[in-house]
Amino acid sequence: MSEARQRLDKWLFFARLQKSRTLAAKLVSAGKVRINREKVDNPARSIKPGDVLTITLERQVLVVRCEQPGTRRGPAVEARSLYTDLSLAKPGGDLPASSTGVNSPEHEREDGDLTDPEA
């Protein structure tokens, strides 16, 4: 018995991870999606239940496991049943200050002056 498979762009749209199928296809074509750690640039690539997707969005990285293929773009509750969120960041949680890079040494000059040296 073969496992159910679905196009990646279609699944991203049905799972409500992208607002439209066109945007989902552009995201994949731009190389912002990995399937099981393998970079993908073809929106027609098939995914199956159990595949782990890493999706790089503008301000976050999502790691989700596909649980089942979608049949339609239904309500959020239905869409949420298509995947399990494996991301490290918790909803509403902020990153620790040390991981943001704001206070890292490369942002300071040796004398501690933060002004632009060329100004």
C-alpha cells in the first residue's frame, strides 16, 4: 500500500503556513524550505506523512512534521491537524538577549564607542 503524497506548495497552502499557493511556490523556489534536511527548490516536490520540513520565514524558522496530506484549505483547527510543530521557540516567547547578537562584541569598537567612525 503506498503512502499518500502531496505537492509541497499545495500542502503549505492547506496547512495555512502560507496565504496562497502562489506564495508557497515562491517560498519553495527561493530555497527557503528543506525536507528532511535537504534543500528543495521545486514546488511540485512530493511530501508524505513523517517528513520534517524546515521553513525559513522573514522573522522566524518553523520546523514542522507533516502528519497527513490536506484535502482543502479549511479552518485553522483543521489546518493545524496536518502538522506537528517541532520549533524550539515557544509562541509569545522572546529569544534570550545573548542569542540576538545585539550585545555581541562585533557591534562595539575596541574603545567602547558605538558611534560611526566614518561620520
